[in-house]
Amino acid sequence: MKKFSVLLSVGILILINTIVFSRLAVFDFVNFDDAVYVYENALVIGGITLSGIKTAFTSIQVNFWHPLTIISHMLDCQLFGLNPGMHHLTSLFFHIGNSILLMLCFYYMTGFIWRSFFTAALFAIHPFHVEAVAMIAQRKDVLSTFFWLLTMITYFLYTKRPAPFRYILFTLMFVLGMMAKPMLVTLPFVLLLLDFWPIGRIQLTKKGTSFLPGFDKKIVLNLVLEKAPLFLMAFSASILAYLAEGVAVSRAANFPLLYRIQNVLLSYGTYFYKTIIPVNFSVFYPYPVNIPFGKIVTATILIISGCIFSIRKIEKYPYIFWGWFWFLGTLIPVSGIVQVGDHAMADRYTYIPLIGLFIIISWGSYDLVSKLRKGKELFPLLALIITGCLMAITYKQVSVWKNGTTLFSHAIRATDNNMVAMINLGDIKLKKGELAEAISLFRDVIKSNPDKIYKDYKLYAAVAYSKLGYALMINGETAESIQYYRKALETPGLPFPYFALKNMGDAYYKLGKIPEAVYFFKEALRIKPDFGGAHYSISIILAQSNLYDEALVHFRQAAALKPGKKISEKEFVKQFDGMQNENDSDLSNTLTKQKKQAVFYYNLANYLIQHGKYEEAILNYKKVLNLEPGNVMSYNNLGFVYEKQGNLEKAITMYQKASTLKPEHANTHNNLGNIKVRQGKFKEAMEYYENTLKYNPEHKDAKYNRKMLLDYLKKQQK
């Protein structure tokens, strides 16, 4: 019967997680840490490589030393590329695993299956935990918790039959967890709590009082010494985490200590309140300008009362003491005493701490219903009813994470004066071309910025000034945009000031004030020498002044795939001439002025294609062809652009011109084959693929395309 109950519980946990979270498979990345962790992180995008793994272990990434988390993202990119749905499902896989491990952990320790199941169900589908699962950048939470729970299980096995191997095993799980996120620094203390309840290695003695329970000090000391290596590693990891956070920690000075203490008290109270009454969750919680004294008093009373009550009831209800101090203790590293970042609190911080409250709720509700007639038999039903209610709330909360627009729109509704959400939503609107809405949001940030506010939040107003300037410039209000760029740059500590400087240069360029434009571009490059955007803008000005030597130097920087990587003039010319390898020609670095001009416009057109600016790319390819009428690559790339635009006839014309000029150019034949497939002219397509392989037998795309076409034709014949 017990085996059936365990299997049933596991099945239900998988089912409820799937029902609530499976929509993540079609959700997008969000512009809030997903970029720095995944889709703009060159190390991660590169997938699994030996050098990448070495870098993950030997460097600080995104203000943390968490190599396992970085490697997990690298593995996702290796397997799935930048498909956000699959990245989401990986996080969900770990979350489901955590739910099952949590249930098994407490079932093994206590022998109570339904109470353990209820705890795991609350953990699985409480809306507080949506952020840790739905935000790809928070992989570190679900991954580190996976090893946290494995540490607890292997530690329990060690306590049942101590042996060196078992000690090494749970220590190894702890180390792996620390390599996923340093949140595990409190785990050695949690293991001491487990020694008290439910494992029972620490027993109460009669020497205690009603306020201070008695323990055998010798036993406690021995158990502390037993975990000394873990305490040492936790202390070392805490120091490393503090140093790794760098700027984020140093900004704590912007929030006075007294204010941080008040916010810590308020956060504890809010976490408790939202656990019981799950409403108004947000991806970002701004620091309140003023914390009401009444709320601080209420939170303080709650914390002290919880401590007193749990201690007084420790003998009769040990799980209350255990759960309450788990909740208080595991929150300490992220409580805000040492301020990291600008948020007052965060949903993701509750992923581990709420287990303590869930234990109190599960065991406490069982004890309450047990007093009723047939209450014990009704407990599983009660657990399922509460779980069902939470599922409905959490299902709705998951939908908030569909994309950046839904996420930040909800955050603005759920919180007050959320400048971070307004800026991020404004960014999204800006990228979509919804300029009026973007401008309105940036203006709202500036208006909502109170006079008496801490320095970090002043910086948000400066960011809003900079972004408002950009939105106005794009909207054609160039002269007005300059005054907002100036306001942004006048703010000390403006994040990424080179963006504002470059944009101000663009504004002056649009107004025809070339010297001013060049000055601001150079200022941006002085701060960030590998800033591609500034190199690109200044290269355009130089080209228009017929200074093609200097223009090519800057453009090569702009077109570089990696910051600081320069593309040689030789490589640029090789691309321009459509050469296949180094031995095709003996190139000289000395080019005619006309050739340099053509090379510049050709590579500019390629750059524009990468940024989706097809019409501008077409104009620049045509400039190339005016200068170099026989340039094969310009005809080939024009064909590509027209094909992208759906103009297949023009695309064919361009490809055929390229093929006439250079019949051995394999890519052109392959491109023509692809168009013929789209037109349903399979015989002609096959001929083009054959020609491709004739000129380049190792052409991977042509091999694949030919095989797929052959397979399709065979199926059609059947």
C-alpha cells in the first residue's frame, strides 16, 4: 500500500506541474537577465567546449561563481540553440525533480507519505515559485535546489549508517550545489535542524526552560564538528560571493543600514503574508520611498511571536520550531542586510525558504484535522483541495511570463512606482516601433521619480532620460532628444554612458552638425574602445567625406563578431571578391580608392542585412555595382535579400547574373536550387544542387538539400 501511495504521489506531482507549467514550452525569453545569462552571452551560445567549461570554472560570470549553472545553459544551447521553449522545459524538468525529491526526502525521514506529499505539492505549485521556474536566467535556483535536496537525502542515509563513503557523498552533493548557486551557504545549519527534527540525533533535555529548550551540549558540539568542512566551505563561498557581486554589493551604500533593516523586517512579513494570501507577485519589487512604521511593527511582532511560539511548543510540535527557523535562517543571505542589486525583495528568493512554512502548514493542518472524526482519512482530500486552489492561481501567474510585455505590464499593475518595469516595458515598445507608448512610459519614470529618493533610483531617472532621448530621436524630434541626453549624462554614475554619448552623436549627425557628432562618437569610444555602434556611426561620416582608409578601420571594428576583434582589410576584400580560401589570390593591402569605396559599401550592406535593414542593404549593393559592375558577391547577396522579401523573380535574376559572372560560385547554385524548390520545380532544383556539388563536393547545405529533395520525391512516387 505504501509503495502504491508513493507512486501515486509522484504521479500527481508530475501531473500538477505539467498542467501548471507546460505552457512555458511556447514562452519567449524576457529582457531581464535572460540576455546576460543566455542569448547575449557568447560563452553560453558557443555550447559545450573544453575551453568554455574551463572558462566557466575559472571566471566570474554574471557576478557569480556558479560554473554548473553556466554549463547547464551551455548544454541547452548545444542541444537546442536559442529555442527559449526548450530552455524553459529544462528548468521545469529540474523543478519537477525537486518536487519529487522533496516529497521522498521527508517521507524517508518521517514515514508520513501524505504530509510529505502535501509539502511537495505546495512547493511545486505555489505562485511564489513561478519566477524561479519560468525565468530562464534563474536556472541557478532550480539547479542548486536539486543538489540541496540530494544533500539532505544523502545526509539522512549517512546518519542511518555512518561511513566515509556516505560522508563523502553528501559532501559532494553540497559542493555541487554550491557550484550552482551560493545560496547553499545556510545548508550546514539546516542539517543541524534536521538532526533535531525529524532525524532525532539531538534530543531535548529537562534542563531547558519554557523559553530556552535544553539540549545536550556535547552532542550538539560533536554534530557541529562533524559538519566543520561544510561550514568552512560555506564561509569561503560567502566571501567569494560577496567579492564576486562587486558593484552590485558596493551599491548597498546607496541604501542606509537603518533603512535596509526596516526593509528586511518588511520583507519577512511580506513573504509570510503572500505565502498565505498569494496576491500581487512581481518580477521586480522596488524599494518603497517610505516604509510605514505600522508595517515595521507588525512584521517585528510576527517574527518575535513566531520565535516564542515555536520555542514554547518545541516539545509537542517540533516541526513548528524546525519550519519557522528554516524559514528565517535560509532567507538571511538574501534578506537585504547586505544589499545586492536594487530590489527590495524577490519571489525567487523564496524557493528554498518556503519549505519551512510548507512543513508547518502540512504537518499543522494534519494535526488540526486529526482532531475531527475521520479527520486523518480526510487529510489527503484536504491537501488535494488546497493544491487545486493554488493551481488555479499559479496557472494564471505563469501566463504573466509569456514574454517581456506581459511580464512588465503585470509588474506595473502589481506594484507602485515600479521604474524598472516601466523602463523595461518602454524598451520593448521601442523595439516594436510603438514610439508613442515608449515615450509615455519613459516620461512616467521621470515624473514618478521623487525628490527624496535614494541614489540608485535617481539612476533610473537618468536611464529614462537617455532612453527618452533615443525614442524622441527615432520619432523625428531630434532637437528635443539632445536635451534629454544631456540630462542623462549630467547624472553621476549613469550606467553605460557610452550609449548616451553615441546617441547624442547620432542626433547631431541628423541635424547636420558633423563636428559635434564626431566629438561625441569619439567620447563614446574613449570610454568603450570596442563599442561597435560608435565605430559604425563614425565610419559612415568618414566614408561620406571620402576618407575610406579611416572609414574601413572603424567599420572593421563595428563588424567584428567579438568585442576587440579586428577584421583585417584582407578578409574584407576576400569577402568582397567571393574567394573560397587563402590561396585564391595574392592580395595586396594597397587598394585603389574606388575599390576601397566599393569594399566599404559592400560590407556595410552585409552589416545592414544582419540587422534586418534590407532596403538600405539593397541601396548599398547597388552603390557597389555602380563602382564594380562585375562584383559577383553583390549580385549573390542581392538575390538573398530579394528572396528574403519574397520577390523570387528578382532573386533569380540576381543569382543568375552572379552565376554568369562566376559559374564556379557554388553558393549561387545552391541558392537557385532552394528557390526552385519553393516554386515546385524539383527537377531544376536537383540540377542546381548537382552543380553546387560539382564545384564544391563538400558543400554541406547542398548535400542536405539534395538528400531532403530525393527523400521527398521518393515518398511522392510511392
